[in-house]
Amino acid sequence: MDFERRAAGIVAQTELLRATANGADLATRIAACPDWSLGQLLNHVGAGHRYAEGIVRDRASEAPADDYLRYPGHEIRPSSWLTDGAEALAATLRQAGPDAEVWTPVPAGAPRAAFYARRFLHETAMHRADVTLALGQSFELDGDVAHDTLDEWLELGSLPVMFDYFPERRTLQGPGHTVHLAPTDHAASWTVDLTGDLPAWHPGAVEDPAVTVEAPLTDLLLIVYGRVPATTAKLTGDTAFLDTWLSLVSFG
């Protein structure tokens, strides 16, 4: 996906989130964020858009305070507050352009505004999933967005710095430790390769993977993000290793 589609997607996913949450009980608990209510999650999403918009607008060179993102309040806001923040972020991203130099939390790669277009498209989509599932509804996501979200998840999870943040992930590395993610409704597939000193991934299959996970693409995304159990997919191979891998790599 290109920069413009990602910027537009932030607004589109926010509009869908707003429609999904409309009229729901703001005290509804969110399973993926068990300490948060629906109202807190919506405040988190809207605050995130404003956080990113400020970074890009100000060409920030260091991280601003993010306490409200981590500990969102219970304020009841008009539903337009969500879309207002998304539209402001998209507009600021377009004005800045993808190559504007700004601080990002990722230590590898150029510090560019493009990071925020991609990250907050996926952040918004996955929190829409959280709300949709909490309300007992079926979550659907455009195939291109789901593909891009899974690509980013794999890229971030394979950064060497993740061992500094999560040293327990080193235990996943070992001979034959590969995970094949195989969508049943999409031409792409992915292999997580944990056979070397550092985590890696590549498109496509590998001969004789340790475990293969087959499911529709959106379901695969929900599985690797820890939103639904792996048992919702067709599993072949070392499911105990898969359980260990999923327990250590979930984020977002």
C-alpha cells in the first residue's frame, strides 16, 4: 500500500470504528485490553491520532509524553471527536509528505512521517477489531489492509532490538523453528524463520515448516495479534511450539 492509501485508510477505519461503537455501552470490557472499557479504548484511539499528528506537524525529534495513551481516561466525548482526530492526522501527513523527518519509536530505518501513516492505519484497524469482537460482531478487513498489517507486524517483530525489549524471545530461536502462515483466501503467505541468531521472515513457504497455520487472512491476523486463539485455524505440525511463539510475540 502507498502513503496516500494508508493516510486515507486511517480515516476510513475510524469511520467504521465509530459506526461499530455507536450506541454501545461505553462500560463494555475489551477482552484484548482487559483493564479498559470501550470508552477508554475509544479515548486511546483518538488520543493516538492526536499524538501522531502532533509529532508530524511539529517535526518532533524526540518522543513526546504519552501518559494518556497508556492510561486513557473515562471522559465521554462526542463520536465526532474520533473522526476529527483521524482527519487531522491524515491531513497533516499529506501536508508533510512521506519523507518528512520526524521521531519514531523504531530504531531501524529512516525517521519518516510514512511510519505514522502505516502504524496508525493498522493501530486503528486492530482496535476496531477489538471493539467489533467485544460487541459480539464479525470482524471484516479489506485484504490489502490485512496484508499490509501482517507485513508490518512481521517487520516490527523481527527487529533485533526486540531482544533488548523482550529477552525471553531468544528462547524461540533454534534449529527447524519455522512458522508458515498460510491464508486460505489470499495468494500471499509468510514464513517466520527463527533458525538463526536473529528472528527473520520472508514471503512464501519453506520446505517442511515446524508448524503451518491455515485460515482466512483476517483470521490469521487476529491470531498473531492474540485476538483469537490459534485453534480457530487449521494447524499442522508442532502446535506446542506455535503456542509458545504466540505467547511471546503478541503485541499491539
